[in-house]
Amino acid sequence: MTTFVPLPSSAAVRALRQLAAFGLLALAAALPAHALRIKEVAAVQGVRSNQLTGYGLVVGLDGTGDQTTQMPITTQAMQNYLQQAGISLPAGATAPQLKNVATVIVTAELPAFAQPGQTIDVSVASMGNAKSLRGGTLIATPLRGADGEIYALAQGNLVVGGAGASAGGSKVQVNHLSAGRIPAGALVERTVPTPLHDGETITLGLNASDFQTARKVASVINMRLGAGTAMALDGRSVQVRAPQNPGARVNFIAELEELQLPDSTPAAKVVINARTGSIVLNQAVTLGPCAIAHGNLSITISSTPVISQPAPLSQGQTVVAQKSDIQLRQDGGKVMQVPASPQLADVVRALNTLGATPQDLLAILQAIKAAGALNAELEVI
């Protein structure tokens, strides 16, 4: 006997698809959020980059170099370079006018564990009055560290991300022409010793001082690698026992950095940039109930030229004077009640109801903090 199974209708198929979609959404909501890894909140102390700097010359410019009458150090530096090449100017000779040469400062960042023969990028910036470094070539420039030792040698053609032209008093310029970059323009000559393999322990330095985070890092390491492996020294340092063998220590650090930390709420902080008026709040910021009144004060100064014309045949002179008109206006500020805001979205909504500009919010947030209604650390940068 043959049994026929009826196919579901199109409406039933749509219902099944919607049910499956709701099931996937519920499953996604139930999954834990992406947890931070140790490598994202801490770094091994001693594993760091070093800043290098040097003084050099850029040649081959199209008449846009330093004006040597105003920058005598350019001529002196070029004479020193020629003397090293066995060329010296005759005694009493007029100093050359070097329009195609510019004095520059060369900077680079030497990464950790960089070995001799490897290349690094360098940045070149004019220190004189050169109009443009476009098309120039940096001649061999030693790059020194803070200890005065040479760690790299830079040389190469500059890449300047800009263009410009001028004629007859008119000038057009796109981007900045007094700075450039040389990709892989420096050759590492010396390594910087690191204390990675010294001692029986390594120290993890947290990116931000937080006792809670330091405790969690030590706890996760001890749970995964054994009790007593890690110990939090303070709010920013965690000491970890590591193998003595260099290869085993590298593997140990690689596994250590991948350990995940439990979710935690960061310290509430409001960062204010007083120069640009930018305000950034993190998710832990809360606002207590308060009342705010903020009025605007505007001053307008306008100047109007007034011409005093003398009478005919009076032998007087026409005099032009300025008439200044100063107006001061102060807008009335209403007292507005701001309710308690336990979440970041509520804080943003409460601040938006004030209708204040970002510059006004700088003063308002500082006043709220002083009144004790802003439950966050206020940092002005």
C-alpha cells in the first residue's frame, strides 16, 4: 500500500523559515560575547620599540630647496658631506647657492627584535625653509637612539603625498609638501638587547592601571597553567613564571597571550578634548539627578568707516575715521531638570535635551562632575 505525504503549502514554508530565523537569533543572543584576550590588555615588559632620529640632506629638488642665505647650516652640512667625499672648496670661495638641497630631520621606529639587514620605514620632514621635498633623494643618514649609538642607516627617494605650483604671485597646493616618507628606507645596523630571556619570570604590563583587570589576568593564568604561576604585583603589573629554554618561553608567551578574560565593566570615564570640543563617554558612565541652567553670552563688535569732508575753500583735509558699535546680548537660561540616567543611552539622551553645543557641554560636564552628579572620571586632553 502506497502512502502519500502531502507537501506543505507556501504559507507553511514561510512560517517554518521565520521560526528557524527566530531560533537562530535566539541562539546568537544566548552565545557569549567576544571576550578580550590577554594580548589585548597587556604586553610583555621589555618587548618594545625604540625611536630613532637623524639629521640629513635631501638633494635633487627642482629649485624648491632651502634658501641658503637664511639657512647657512644647509651650506655647512653640504660642505661637510663633500669633505668626507674628498672634495673641498677653495679658500676664500663664495659659498654656493644650493637651491636643490634641503636640510631635514629623519625619524624612524625600530621594532623589537629587529635584526641587522632588515629594513624599516622612515619619515622625512624639512627643518628649513624649503618649499617642497617632492622628487628629492635622501643621502645616507645615520639614525641614532637615545644613547647616541647608530642603529640604522637611511637613504632613498622620498614619497610626498602632495602637489603644488606657483606663478605670478598665485599659488596652488594640495596636501603637505614639506614632509615625506621612504618605505623600507633604512637598513638596521645594530640590534637592541631585550630582557625577554632573563630571569625565571616575565612581567605583563597592563595598558591601563586597573586592579580588577590585574587580578583577572593572574586568575586566568593560574586556572589554565597551574596555581602559583602568576601573581598580580600592583594595578598594572602581573608577574608570571616562565620556562628557561628560549624556544619553550616563546611558545609559553604565545599561549599565554591567547587566554581569554571574563567580561568586565571598565572604569567610568569621560574624555574631553578642549581644543576640538570632542567628548567621548564609555559604557560605564552614569548620571545622577540634577538641575542645569546654562545661558549664552554674545558680544558683537562692528566698525563702520566715517568720512569727514571739510568745507569748500577751507584748506582742510579729508579724514577717514572708524565708528565702533559694541553690542552685548545675554540669552536667558532656563533651569532644566535632568533625571537619573543609569545607562549610556540615557546619559546621551539627557545631554541632548539641553540643546547645548559641544563647547558648552565641556563646561556643563565639568560643573556636573563638581556637583557630584556625574559618576565618572573626567579627563581633559
